[in-house]
Amino acid sequence: MKRLHLLCLSLTALCLPAFAGGKDELWQVTVQMSDRTSGATLTTQAHQQCLRQGVSADEIVPLRKGCRLADQQTSGSMLTFRFECTGKDRLGGDGDIDRPTPDTYSGRMQMQGISAKGRDIDIAVSFSGKRVGDCTFGETPPESSSSAPQ
């Protein structure tokens, strides 16, 4: 499950550079993952992330080994996407990111598939961000926290 959490965070947190503009930007990001079958919250994490400008279209949705972008579309402030992964965890999903102002965004993702252990995966991820300042891309932001239900 920890590997799935890392995948989810990678997919959500790294989708955001597509919207960065101007100088490097420091964002406060909150991500919540829930099991869509039971409705249980799996984890909530908050962290700061420095986003750079000039990201190419293929970097909008980050893909780990065995994953590929199946589709992406932008309309106004909304980016929608689909992705597919093969390998240890066979996953697919879709999501969207809305950035109504230069300093805020929110989004959601849904992932379905089968884990390496043969278990069904049906995860919902919601996330939001707020610009909190400037930064230098490549340096580690100072804050990070996470919680998981006990």
C-alpha cells in the first residue's frame, strides 16, 4: 500500500508544474486518498513543493516506468487527463486539475486496477494547492507532514 501512496502522490503533486508560470513558485499542497469501495480515508498529506516554469506538455502527468499518458485536454483553466500503467500494479485512471486563479488549484483523480498481490484497487484522490511564496527549483521546501488513519 505504501508504494500505491507514493504513486498517487507522484501523480498528483507532479501534475501541477504544467500550470507554473513566471519565477519559481512555492506551493502548499494537500492530498487526500480514499478507498472508493469502503469510503475510508487512507491518508492525508500536506507538503510544500517548488514548481518551475517552462514544463513541456509530456511532463504534465508524470509517469513511472510502465505507465503512459492515454489522453490529455485543456479547456480554459481545466486540464483533464487519463493514464494507464502496466507492471507490478496494473492501474488506469483519470483526473482533472482546475486553476481558477494564478495562486490556487484543486483537482481529483480516480485509479482502478489490480495490485501486484492480485487485490482490486479503487482509489479516489483529491488535492488542492495554494501559492505561498517564491522558491528556487531543485531546493527542498521546508515543510512536510502526513497522517494515516490508525
